[in-house]
Amino acid sequence: MFAQLLTSFIATGAFGILFNAPKQTLIKCGLIGTGGWIIYYYLDHNNHNAVLATVAASIFVGVVSHVLAKVFKTPVIIYSVAGIIPLVPGGLAYDAMRNFVENDYNAALNLAAKAFMLSGSIAFGLVFSEVINQVVRKLSDKRTYLKKS
């Protein structure tokens, strides 16, 4: 478990470097990616549902990215793009393509469908975290407006 956490932290930080994230955000990006991976790993191994685990982990990454972006006055995308990297089903997509090349179409379609569902789960989780952010912002604006009245 420790090796996976360390690897997810290093991978997230390395992708932050590749995406030209500011140096002061690399540790935070690594921690977001590690937190997302912890949630994914725990839910996937206890519930055996990778799609649900990916949705929950990507919602976590999105919400924490919004919070850190507000606190440190940086763009959200710096944290969310780097933090989502451990959840990307690159290995599944590779295996699907390899099976297509080897003419094992049943296995290839199965793996491709799973990779597609996991990719959609990532997108859904990030969009849902944006919805959460908008709702919280509207509620806080409304509360501020009511206090001024």
C-alpha cells in the first residue's frame, strides 16, 4: 500500500512538472493525486466496483482542487489535471488495443468498454465537483446578501 501511495504521489508530481505547474503547487498536486488514489483503491478493493470508485475519487480530486485554487489563488486546472492522473485507465486502454491487434476481439471489447466507462466516470466526477462548487458559491453569495440586508 505504501508503495502505491508513494508511486501515485511521484506520478502526480511528475505530471505536474510536465504540465508546467508552478513549483509551489507540485506537492499539493501530489497530495491530491495520492488522496484520490487512496479513495479509489479503498472503494475498488472493498466494493469491487471500479466505476463507483473512480467517480468518488474524481469528485474528491475536483472538490479539493477547487478549495486549493481558492485558498492559493491559482487556477483549478493546475490541481485537477495533475490530481486525476493516477485514475486514468491507460493500462486498460493499452491492453484493449493489444487484444485488438492480436485478434482477440471479445477481450478487447470488454477491456475497451471498461476503459470507456472509467474515462466517463472521471469526466462525470469532475463535472459533478464543479456543480458542487457552483452550489456552494451560490449559497454563500445568498447568505452574504441576506446578511447585508
